[in-house]
Amino acid sequence: MNKMKQLAPFVLLILILGIVGRMDYDDHVQLERYKCERNQGMWKVEDNGNQYCGGKNG
């Protein structure tokens, strides 16, 4: 039990860093999508989850 109390702050820190990292990645994807669409590009999302700018109109 004492060992768990010692590890709790580290577990919490790792959890927080994971959440912040995921939010940062989502913001990055949104920015890239915005830049793509602003240049009349087509944002593509594949079945496997890959996302990219497909160039102008396809």
C-alpha cells in the first residue's frame, strides 16, 4: 500500500502528459487540415486512419 502511495504522483503525471500530448496532436491535425483546405486541397482520411492533404481537388 505504501509503495502505491509513492507511485501515485508519477502515475498521475504520466496520465496528464498523455492527455496533453493527445490534445496537442489533435490541434496539429486540425491546423494541417485547415492549411490544406485553405489552399483548395482535399483532406483525405483512409480506412486505416492515415490523414493527409490530397492536393488540389483530389
